[in-house]
Amino acid sequence: MNINSGDTAWILASAAMVLIMTPALGFFYGGMVRSKNVLGTIFQSFIVIALISIQWVLWGYSLAFGPDKWGIIGGLEWVGLRGVGTEPNADYAATIPHQAFMAFQMMFAIITPALITGAFAERMKFKTFLIFILLWATFVYDPIAHWVWGTGGWLRNFGALDFAGGTVVHISSGVAALVAAFVFKKRQGFKTEPMEPHNIPFIVLGAGLLWFGWFGFNAGSALTSGALAAGAFVTTNTAAAMGALTWMTMSWWRNGKPSVIGAAAGAVVGLVAITPAAGFVGPLQAIFIGFGAGVLCFLAVQLRIKLGWDDSLDVWGCHGVGGTWGAIATGLFATTAVNAGGADGLFAGNPQLLLVQFAAVAVTWIYSFGITFLLLKILDRVMGLNVENEAEMKGLDISQHGESAYQY
């Protein structure tokens, strides 16, 4: 097997682009919280980079992509990256060093648990947070990644399509966020005090950097620098643009003014929804997917508000619902005319794929919900999840980190 320098350069660049998405997420979330919690919120995203980078090298990559065990988990043969060198691995990417593939996948493993942090923003103990992220990555992310992307993974063998992480990244984290909204105590003053975003420019900056990084996320998942990457790049941008326009229009229609935050959120949900489909559909289908994401995720957020769930930053409405729509839309719009290595969906004459996608969605929902609930309940009993009332009143910046973002 020969290493292709163009493919390698593209994957390493894509890995760096995906990495920037996690601090971008920190700014996106950080702008949405109150000023007393902005450092704590940004730091949660930042420290996940460090924590999961080490977890991935020591055992996470081996569990997710190592030699298959019964279709449900990778073995421990690659613990500490033993056997993961600079030669290509034909099972995953035959034209780039194995370590380049590992590093690219590490960035996905980093951002996925970071997404959940928006659900419990402004109220989680930092010590408990670190343990939760480590356990969740090991017992939720790594197995699902193996099922869908690992050689021998049972959902992969079942025929489920997930180009860049609709089930693996967005449904798993979005459903975990829903569980957190149920298990955590609600924030003090929830529904009785204003909890407005303190810095909307941070939100727009974060969304813009997420949009940029997502080209590495989706187009990089082609694992080559050829035509498939170019197609995924175009569908990614198209769905993001349509999502932004759709959410902005929905907010304009509902509230009488076009929301800046709404447009930023709309771009993100368009990106979420196109993620599983990016390499299987064309630009026109991407417009439909982005439109569907804008409408469905906007409505999901309204439903969350009506039901009184304290998913602080609407992770479930954006990632859980957006990822679910994207995975199902893949079953509708996928075509082998775009990617011969994929499958035809319903509108290309193959209803079977839609059924497979529904099954993959259901399994991911059930598994992430169940294991996340178990982890949070155990941690609540052993360590406690919420900070004390006084610490919450002071804000996480001072109470958890002894620092303040803004010196007045």
C-alpha cells in the first residue's frame, strides 16, 4: 500500500479543522450563558480536548476501531496505539498513515461529549464533569462508533449509512443531553428569572467557526482528497445556508423580527442534519435536508420550552432532533449516483434503506439514553451532579475555577 501525499495532507488539515470546532463550540455555548458562567462553559469544551486526547490514545481508539469483538466493540489490541503506526490500514483508509486516520477520528471523539455540555450548562460540578465525560466517551461513544464505522461493526454490516456522524456524534450526544435535562436539578430561577445570552457576538463567532470546521468534519470523512470530498464540501455548505435562512425566517414569522441567534442556530442544525448524508446526496437534496432541519429543530426547541425541560442550550432540539432527521433523510435521499460505495434510498427506488436508517436511529436513541441515565444516576449518588445553591448563585467561573471572565 502506498501513501498518497494529497490524501494525507487533506486528512491532516481536516483533523485540524475538526479540532477547531470544539473551542468554537465553547464560544457558541459561552455566549449563550450568563456572564458569571462564561469561563466555566468555555473551559468545559477546552478541557475535553485534553481529556479525550489522552483517553483516545490509551484505550478509546482501540475500543472504537480495534479488531472486532462480536460486532459490538473493538478489542484491546491497539491500547496505547500499539500497532497503530505510519503504515496505512486497508480496512479504514488505504492511502494515508494509520495514525492520520486515528488522529482524524480522535477529533470526532473529542467534540461529541463536548456537545452534551450545553445541556447542563451553569450547574454541574467540575470534578463530576471530568469523570462523566471520561465514562461517557468510553461506554457510549466508543461502542456506537464501532457499531457504525468499525470493521465488523453490526450496524455497518446491517447496511446503516452514516457518512460523518449523524448517529455516532449527534444522536448520541443529543439524546444524552435530553437525559441530563431530566436527571439534573433545574437551574435556580428557571422560568422565573431572565436567563438571556450575555454575548451574542460570541454565538455568531462560534457558529461561523463551526461552519468552517465542518468542512473538515464532512468533506474529510471522504478520507481522500478527490471528487467525493468535493461533493461533501458542497452539500455541507448548502445545507448550512438553508438551515440558517429557514430558522431566521421561522423566528421572523413567529416573533416579528429576524433573530441573529436563530440564524446562527439554523446554520448549526443544517450542518448537523447534513452530516450523515453529506457524501451520499447532491446539492438539491442538501437544500431539502437543511430546510427540514431548520423547521424541525425550531419546533423542537419550542416544544422543549412548552414542556419546561431545562436543557440549558437546547442540545437535544438541535443535535438530537437534527441528527435524527439527517439519518432518516439519508434513507430518503441517498443515491449511488453520488457515491457508489453507499446505497440508494427511498427516492432512488430502495425503501429498504429507510427502514435500516430508522432501526439505526432507534438503537442509538435507546442505547445512549439508557447508558447515559445509568452513568448520571450513579455519579449523582456517589459525587453529586449539581453544584451547591450558593456556588450556582455566584456562578461557575468563581465557584469552580476562582476566576472571572470580566473584571469590572
